[in-house]
Amino acid sequence: MFKVLVSDPISDLGISLLVEAPDITIDKKIGLSEDELVAIIGEYDALLVRSQTRVTERIMTAGTQLKVIGRAGVGVDNIDLDAATKRGIIVINAPDGNTITTCEHTFAMMMALARHIPQAYMKTVSGEWDRKSFLGVELRNKVLGVLGMGRIGSEVAARAKAFGMEVYGYDPFLTEERADKLGVRLSTVDDIIRDADFITVHTPLTPETRHMIGKEQFARIKPGVRIVNCARGGIIDENALIDAINEGRVAGAAFDVFEVEPPAADHPFLNHPKVIVTPHLGASTIEAQENVAIDVSEQFLHILRGEAFKNAVNMPPVPADVLSKLEPYFSLGKKLGSLVAQMAHGPVQEINVTYSGDLADVDTQPLTRRVVEGVLSHHLGADQVNVVNAMHLLKTRGVNIVITKSHATKGFTNQVSVKLRTDKEERLVSGTLLNGFGPRITLIDRFPVDVEPQGHILLISHSDKPGIIGRVGTLLGSNDVNIATMQVGRVLVGGDAIMVLAVDKGVAKEVISQLVDLPDLNKAKVVYLD
């Protein structure tokens, strides 16, 4: 028999699988303090929570029998993952439970926006019979731009097609083949900005997606577009959107999420006649709340019975001898993955990881997970990817991974190389650990370098000609960008080269544009490695 403790309010239907299981005893004790949990947790094999219970290291230390902790929801910020991993306790969540409900809320917002339903309701119940002020538009034959074609975005696209809409889809992992299967037109953000009548966003919030529709995009957007955000606050620049609505470029917007929640009382969305708002209701349905509990309950049964399971969000135990060899490379692997992902353009099709030197004799799967985590975190957000679900997320997006091992190291004891192939290009980075210096980037594409993978790094492709370093330094200095370190990698004198500059802060887009305009300079990009 296994004992399960439920410490947050969860419906009986959600945990019915556990209640009915012959080998499970379940207790519901809601609202316990940390001290109260510590006093009783030692007798339980599993703990099921929502967001109220904070599962601390102290609780897990007392939970000597704990095998699994489940969060009936998506986030796990109330669970100390490091403490769980250290104790070999599996932590799981339910990432798929809110897919349909968020999709349906998106469509509800889109239709309310198209037909002015909230505004018409308010006038009608106030005693005014006003039909002339609320002339709407049909969804049929309109172009819907979907930014983010993951689980929710794909479901939105399917429903839009049923309404007779033409769907343009953008996602960093969306290939032509998958777009054809989904029945959407593979597009860029610029395509959607230019052509869409409705735009809905379903991306995570990352440095790349923050304000992905901002002042610059609104200046080029199709007049009369309507915008929906039921994903994350901050993907769309709220101030720039209000300006675009007031200037007549955008017909209206519907938002379920805000950059700061709850929004301030004077937030311009709250009293604007062309903006519809709801208080983050995307996952708020009876079915969604039950589904996440059902998903976690099902995984509890698999884990406690020693069967295969999914949706773990922490690292499973690694043998001590393997861990001692690989652990020093974990940070390097993740940063190499992040670096090459930030460098590459186009949907990712294949990741090729090469381990050289002594690493060729070790089971490198735990390190590979770190590399993949780095690649995916750039596109999906660090809160959505971890070392356990990284390989699963990669598979669901149809990305191939190839592992190569070689004892040849080209002068280094060990080296990790990550090549990323997209539908547009191949990019390569390599790195190693140097005694006394720690992780170092040793190769960017074909250019040898020696770079610490930390902070803001400015990558500049240029011709190896006299004077270019001075011009770059002068331009950066005049824009208050301080250079911490700088070096140049080249293969042939006078040929192509790469300049790598560690800078103290990010570099504005306008400065990047000025750099690209310099003579003999081809490309410039800022990456960030934390």
C-alpha cells in the first residue's frame, strides 16, 4: 500500500483514480502550515499540491518516504526542485491540462472582439437599444496570424480553419512539413504583421518574445487588425498597442493577461472602448482544473507502481561516478545550446552534439539533456524547459538529434561541440573547461576563439581589414556601450573574421543597425548567457 497526501483543494473527480486504486490510501488535509506538514509527511509516499502549499526543503527532509510530489497545474515555483532532486524525489506537473480551455478562451475573446459583445451588452443592460454603434466583422475569409504553434496555438489554428479563416503560423520549430499537416501557411512574424486581419499570440515570454509586437511592428501592421493575447503579458507592448488603437491602425484588442497582474487601476486597457479584458481566465474552467488533477493522479500511479511515466520536471538520479565526470560540463553544455540557438535563424531541424576526448567514454545522456535544454529554453522560455522534459519537448517538435563521439580533441582534453541545422543555415559552437579558467567557448562556426560564456556578448561578422576594430569601438563608445573584453577570430589573413566583444549591457537595435552599416561589416548580433 502507498499513502498519498493531498494538501490543497482539489476536486474529488480529479483524484478519483487515486481514491479507487486498491493499492493507494489517500488523505486530504487542507491548509496545513509548514510545521504541521513536517510533523506528518514522514508517513507518506506522495504529496499532491496546487499553488497554496509551499513544498520546502525542510518538508522534504522530513518526508523520508516521499517518492513523488505532484503539482496539479503547469508551474512548479512553489516546489524546491533542487531539494527534491538531491533527495531523489520525482516532481511532476500537468502541462497539457489547460490546452483546450485556453484555446477556447482565445476564440471567445476573438469573437467578442469581432462583434463588440461586451460593449453592446453594457449598453443594452443600461437601457440603450443601440444597433448602429456595433457593426462587427465576420471571421470567415479573414487571415488569422498565430504567433506560436505549440499545443495551444495548433488547437486555435484547427478551430480557425473550421470558421473558414486562412491561418498563417509562425514558430521557431515549425517546419514546412508540419505546417502542411496542420493546414497553415508557414510564415514569418513580418508576414503576419503585414497580412493578418486577426493576430493571436501563444508563445512563452522570453527575452526574444518580449514586445515582439511593439512600436516598430505597429508602424507596419495591416490597418484594421485585431489582436488577442491569452498567453503571457509582455509579448505585446501594451503602451505601443494603445497608441496604435488611438491612431486608428489597430481596430481593437482582447487581453486575458497583463505585463503586471493585477493591472493598476489607471491602466489604459481598463477603460478603453476598443479593448476587452478578462482577469487571466485562460485555464479557469471546471474541466481544466479537473484534468490537471487527473493527469497528475495517473502519473502518481505509474511512479508508485514502478511503471513508465511522463511530465517529470526535475533531473532523475545519475550514478555518482558518471555525475562526477559530467557535472563540471553541465553549465557549459547548456550555455553552448543557448548560444547556438541565439545565433541561428529559421526553424530548428536537427541538433548534432559531438563529445571529444575523455567524454567519449562516458554515458553523456545527462549532459545532452543540458545542451537540449539550452537550445529549447531560448525559444520556449526557461520556465517551460528542464533537463527531464527537454528530450520529450524536442521529439514533439519533430527535431532530430544526433550524438557523435570521438577521442580526437584538437588540443583539448575534452570538448563539446553543438551544431544546429535549420531550414536556412547551419551554425556551430564548441567549448571546453580550462584549468583555472572554467568554461570557455573555443569555436564559433569555423573561427577559433577563447571566450568566457557569460553575460552580454556582441558577435560581429566582418572582413579582416585594418581599421574596423577602431570604427566598432568608436561607435559603441559614442552610444555608451562599454567593452569588457574583445578578440578576433580568423582563419585567413584578410578573409572573413568574427569579432567577439563582452559588453556590460545589452546593445539597442538602433546601435546594431549602425554597426551593420559600417564598411566591411556584415552582421552583428547580441546574445546573452546567464
